[in-house]
Amino acid sequence: MSATVEHARTAIQPLRVAVVIGSTREGRFGPTVADWFVRQARLRDTMDVDVVDAGQVELPPTFGAATEHPSVAEATEKLSRADAFVVVTPEYNHSYPGTLKNLIDTHHTEWQAKPVGFVSYGGISGGLRAVEHLRPVFAELHAVTVRDSVALPNPWGRFDNTGDLIDVAGADTAAAVLLDQLTWWGEALRTARAVRPYGK
């Protein structure tokens, strides 16, 4: 099959996006942020969105230990079939949660040759320092991180009781830019993987 024909075939398929919730703390704010972003993504009929919640995955406490729990298999399946990822992360002590690193490290080929976007939240920096620490982690896993991200400084109190942002202008625009970039990279890399599997 020619590259042109393969591109035409894959371009009409929805882009499969896995949104990864990185925080597992009690009382965490991550699901609120993730739910808002998932709604933004699902406004696009060109996207098929899954959610992988680290708080719902029974990961082993140490890297390299057995991962036989059904929740791990379910997360692995979602990550494997995804064409692209969006990681929703808080900033803890100038970086990202250890539980998120455990989820990332428990997988390897699932990330390869796929784009990763970021939605972060935290104090005055909006979680950007966590994002900058995650970029080289994903580079080591042969993933491509997209340039623009969504950062939500001091998000507590910025959402109403239904989980919608009270002031949406800047965040909605940032989400749209992120999703545009994720779509470009996701479609391009999906076509490339179909024409020539990564590492072959």
C-alpha cells in the first residue's frame, strides 16, 4: 500500500486520544481538570477519547514488579490503542507526582512514536515546572511532546459546581491550540507507523 493511500485511509479515522490523570492524592483536583478537558476534546468529531486514571490503576509499588491486576491490563490496552496522549498533572514540589512516573515507567512501547500533550495545574506557575520535567521523560520513551500546553494557575475556585470553568476565554483557547497540534502530530505519526512500524 502506498503512503498516499495509507494516509487517506487513516486520515478519515478518528484520532484515538488517551487522557491520563496523574494525581492519586485524596481530595485531588485532577479529575475536575481532566473532565473539563475531555469535554473540550469530545467537541471534535475527529477524536475518540479514553481516560486512564492513575488513581484507578493498581500499580505495583516498585518498578519492575508484577503487574497482573486487571486495572493495569485495562490501562495498558487504552494506552496501546491510543494514537496520542494528554497528561493532566499537578505540580508537587516543582515537579510531577511519583504515581504518574510509576504509571509511565510501567509501560514502554505504548508511548513510542506518538505525541503527548500536557494540561497542568498548580500554584502561580500553573504546573508548568511539572510539564518541563515530564518532557525529557517522554523523549526517553521515544514520544514527541507538543509545544503548547494548557496551564491553570490556582485552579481551585475557577470551576463552578458543574465542573465548568467560570472564566473560559484563555483556557479554551489554549485547549484548542493544544488539540490542533495534537491532531497534526497524531495523524502524521499514525500514518508513519502504519507505513513503517517504529523501530523496524
